[in-house]
Amino acid sequence: MAFSRFGAVISKKVSKSAVKRNKIKRIIFDFIRLQRLYEIAGRDAVVNVLPSVAKLKKEEIEKELTQLLITSL
């Protein structure tokens, strides 16, 4: 495969509001796009979001994603 695939699972336990869940999803996929992680060949990853993420700010979510995705890919 010439590219990587990513997914995000955000349940209603994270937030009852679809707007808040979609905002978290946009933060995750924007991070992946800006870091160009999709260009790494042949990796598949699913980010399963825990309810505690709803309390974090954008910068804190990106810091956690950096530790999770960049170090593991």
C-alpha cells in the first residue's frame, strides 16, 4: 500500500453532543493531515477516544496524539 489509513471511534460516552464529538474528530484528522502521517506507507491505525478527552483542550489532544501516533508509526 502506498499510503496509511486512519480511523477514529468516538462514542456517546465521550459526549452526548454530536457537535462536540465531531470537533474532537476534526482535531484528530487535522493533526494527521498536518503531520502528513497518511504518507507513511502501509500503516493502519484506529484512535479509540476515551471520555476524559472531552475535557482536554486542542493543544493537549495534539500532544497526546503526538505521543501516540508519531512514536508508534
